[in-house]
Amino acid sequence: MPAEQPQVYGEDYWRNFLTNGDTLERRLRILFKHLPSEPRCHLCAAPFTGPGGVAMRVIGKRRAAQNPNTCSQCFEFISTHHGGAEIEASMLFADIRGSTTIAEGMSPTDFRALLDRFYTVAMRVVFAHNGSFDKFVGDELVALFFPLITGTDHAAQAVKAAQDLLRATGHEDPGGPWVPLGAGVHTGRTWFGAVGEGGGTQLTAVGDAMNTTARLASAAGAGEILVTTAAAAAAGLDPTLERRSLDLKGKQLPTEVVSIRIGTVAAATAA
């Protein structure tokens, strides 16, 4: 008899999986994110260390040998179900303002400690709002919010995560932030799915929506969140918030945004 052909997981499968998801998966993720401690699986929030990590290993979830950012079960899933689809999602990019100057004023070891602190805080905030990490790129956070794990209010959760991230990094503190951040939030169509082969396989998003969000984060001042009008409408933001039209690098048409400012650094920047 001929050998059984492997199942192909096309766009219809992935679109249904990413937009409808599974209620049990979301409930388990809510449980996992409350178990100690960091680091965690970027997809399901299962902790790798501490008491929570011990509990996860009992049910077969441990850091994947092929990819340290995901647990073994999540890696097995995205490796087996290779493919993806275009979906509506929300993206959050946040990066450190003036990182070159900051790094110049401290030792490499101290700068690395600052980045580690930023990464830890950012992970907690994103998971608290049912987001998923795409990656950290140097001093920049890339996070994704989509129906599978966030639900239909993914735009609102992305905006709230950005606000909480700026608060958690001290932008409302009298003495100012311990690390100055600017952030961008956008909602739009993006291709989401499994890319890469072998140990390089990961779940990620690509497309113009990701590029737009990156440009927003680069344009935001310290303590500022730039939210596209599409994301602002989806999130139900106050229509009286400050609006601007930005000429973003690489974009042919101006991008309409809403500006949210957090704390004294943002107020000083706006003055």
C-alpha cells in the first residue's frame, strides 16, 4: 500500500484556529500566567522555572530544546501544523528612547541588567493582557494580540498593555522613568503563522501592518503611545484625544494617529 501522505494545514485551518481559537486554551493560559515564574513560553505562558515550572513539567510542558522561547508542546504544534493565514490582529511595538546615550553612560554589564529588567517587566505586562511575544529586538519589544489568545477585544488589550508598560517603567513616577519608552499600536490585516524550519520554527506575523507599527514606535516620544485611528476605533478610545497626521518612513500616504501621553516625561516632550 502507498505510504500515507502527511496532512496539509492550509489557510482555512489556520484562519479558523487563529480567529476562533479554543475556549479551553484561553482558560489554561489565564491559569498559566499566574504561576511563578519567568521566563515563560511566549505562546501559552507556561513558566519554565520555579514551582510553576515544576508543575508544567508534570503535564509535559518544558522549554523546547529547539527553541528556548517556546515550550515543548507549543513547538511541537507549530512544527507539525506548518502554515498560516491572514487575520485581523493588533500589534504593540515599544522601544527605549535614547538607548545609545543611555548605554554610553553605563557599563555594558549595567546596560544588560537594564535590558533584562525591561524584558521581564514587558513580558509580565503583555501576558497580563493576554498578548503573545513575537520577539525582543535589541531594545525593542514586539508583541501580538489576536483572537486565538486575546479574544475579540485585542485592540483594547494592546492599548492597555502599552499604557501599563509605560506606567510599569516609571513614566508616572515623580522622578521619571527608570527607562524611557515610546510605543506604537496598530490594528490591521497581517499574515500570521509558523515560519522557519527545524529549530528555527516559530509563530510570527509579517506584513505591512507590522512595518507600520514599528514606524509608530520609532516616531513616538518618551512616554508617548501612538495609536493608529484603526486601532483607536477598534479599542473604543476617547474621540477627543489628540490626533495627528504623520509621514512615516517608507509610507506613501500620511498615517492618522491618536496620541496617548503617560507621565511627566511625555508632558515635557509635548511642551
